[in-house]
Amino acid sequence: MAVPDWRLDKSMAKKNITTQDFKDFESALKALEAIVKDLEKGDLKLEESLSYYEKGVKLSNYCHDRLKDAERRIDIVNKDGNLEPAKTIFDTDHNKESK
């Protein structure tokens, strides 16, 4: 998957990032790393820096959410070693508590 090159594509600096822009954790992390490198250089104008920073925060949150999802999936492995969908388990637990 091609990762947007934040340094070459100035239109990306103005684009609003959504979760659809990145199909996986790895591509989002690479884009975040590119943004951090650009910000660390210190040669961006103030408005560009703010835009990159905002996108970096969105990407960081996206990556964090993906990691938390993975962590939850690992925690939900049942006795047989099978991975069960978290929603099913939580729905069942919630239904038991509400009765």
C-alpha cells in the first residue's frame, strides 16, 4: 500500500484525514512518522506546522485505537485458544448483568 508522502504532496497537508485514508495500522504509523520528521525539521510555516500537528494527533489516535482493539482481541482468547469476537462476549456479559 502506498503511504502518502507528506513532504511531497502539499495538498495532503490541507486534506482532512479520516480513517478511510488508512486501511491498516502500519500505513497510518508510517504517515505519522513522516509527519513527525517534517515537524522536527522546523522549516515549515506556522500554519503548515499546525495542520501537520492536527493530522499527527488524528493518526496517533487512530493508531492507539487499533492497538487497543488488538489488545482486547488478545484478552478475549477463550480456554480452547479460539479467538471470539469481543462484541459477542461483551453483549453476553452485559445481558447476564442486566437480568
